[in-house]
Amino acid sequence: MPDEKKIVLSGNRPTGRLHLGNFTGALEHWVNLQKQYTCYFMVADWHVLTTDYEHTASIPGNTRQMIIDWIGAGLDPEVSVLFVQSHIKEHAELYLLLGMLITQSRLERNPTLKEQVRDLHLDTGEGISYGHLGYPVLQAADILVYRAHAVPVGEDQLPHIEITREVARKFNRVYGEVFPVPEGMLTPFSRFPGLDGRRMSKSLGNAIELADSPEEIERKIRTAFTDPQRKRRTDPGRPELCLIYTYWQKFGAQTAPEIYQGCTSAALGCVECKQRVARAIADYLAPFREKRRDLESRPGIVEDIIRAGDEKARARAVETMQVVRKRLHVG
């Protein structure tokens, strides 16, 4: 089953409109990867159920909004495959089969699971669902059903990729070579601070969304933390400790040296600095907002893009499962 380019698979849970942290942590990297690889980008809607199975009504709307932001940020549906996980039932079949190749104790040793148990205050005896425990196996199926060679992830997801690698090696050893053993590909800018200095997250209320208007961006930036020791306008600042300067470095890199000089010499005040960086971010995001407006003005276009992506993804997954069933003598 030869391919001209190596395959990359990645995805996100459908969370609706995306923010700057999503962009710098994954989406920007994806846009660059599609120039070098054959890319499959998945709306991981089944993965929502592993921790929030009671609230599913928002999944379709969130899926649509996220796809719009993906395209607005530069993912090209003519180049990359944009699809919805639950539309490709082969994921579930491979998930079932791969579950036979890994033990419960191996899944319980997953450090990411241990962190989730701690953060979500779950009891390991009764608080974790079978699906939550098996999350890495479903993720392995997501990756292997497309015979992906690489998976761009944040550092916290590397333990899951290692489980995928173990399962792929075991399958190949027992049944014959079918799957590439995929590599984890760390995103170059994995964490981006929110307006309060913590990791940017909509649930923390500290996010700037890609779809925000210039006025909304300016309003949010006014609330952002700055250097706590700069109490007066005439006090010299410390840009390396100010998250506004982090924003300058990402969204106004050419102006950043001027900002650094103005801050450290107290020639530039925090209020003006915030106003200027808000404009810089708004200008950076202007093409995203324009693309979003275009997509939202064309009824059915997003749904057509999803259907086309599903068709391409399904063809690849069906091909893989035909080989898998033959090797296992089932189905």
C-alpha cells in the first residue's frame, strides 16, 4: 500500500470556536505540515464521550464552528482531509480489535490517565468508565486506521502515542506487517498564556478567540496581566515577565524590539502597549475573520466540505480494514 507522501493524522475534540492557544499550539503547525505531508485532520467527537458523555447536544454546532476556524486559519480542504471521526465506523471496528492486544494494567499505568484522575477528582475504582480507560486504544485506532507515520501532539499526549506504537508493533509481530509505527511530532509552540497568565482556555475565561472582533480583542486585552512591579507609568518595565510582550513576540515580532526598548526605558506605558498589541493581534487575525465571514455566508458549504473529507477518509480506512480482517481471519 505505497504512498507518495508520508501520512500525518491529528485531531481535536469539537470545542466550537478556537482561540489563540489552539492556533499556536496546534493549528498553525498543521497548516505548515500540509505542505509536506498527506494530512488527515479529524474532529474527535467520540473522544468527547470519554469524559462528558452526558452533554452531546452541542457537538454538531461545535464541530461546524471548529471546521470553519480550521479553514479560516489556513487548512485547505483541497489539500488535507478534514473529517469527523464518528462518520467513519472503521475506527470503532479497529478499536475493538486493538483492545484485544493490550492489558488493563498497561492502560492503568498511563501517566496522562493518572493526571486526569487527579484533575477531575475521579476514583480509580468506580469513577473511570471503560471508555475513558480505553481512550488511548481508540486514539491508536484513529491513527492506525489511516496508517499514519507521524502524529503532531502536545507533550502531554506522548504517552498515548507510545501506547499506539506498542500496539502497532504487537499487531505487526503477531499478524504480519500492516501498520507503520508512528512517531510523535511535538508542536513547536505548545503552550500559550491566557489573559491571566495561565494556559489559555475558554473554560478559564482567559481566551482571545480567532473570530473576535477588533473591539472585543481590545476589551479583553485591557484586562490582561502585566509586570506586577510596574506600579507607575514612569517605572521601567520587565518585558520578559510580561505576558503582553509574549503576545508581541508572536503577533508583532517586527515591532517587538521597539516595544522592549520602550518598556524597559519607561518611554512606553502599559495602557498604550496594550492598545497597540490589540491592534496588532486584530490585524493578524483579519484574514481569518474574512474567511469565516465568507464560509458563513455560503449555506451548506461547510457540510459539503465535511462530506467530501469523510469520503476520502472512509476510502483509506476501508482499505486498511480489508487488510486487517484478512490478517486476522475475521469479518
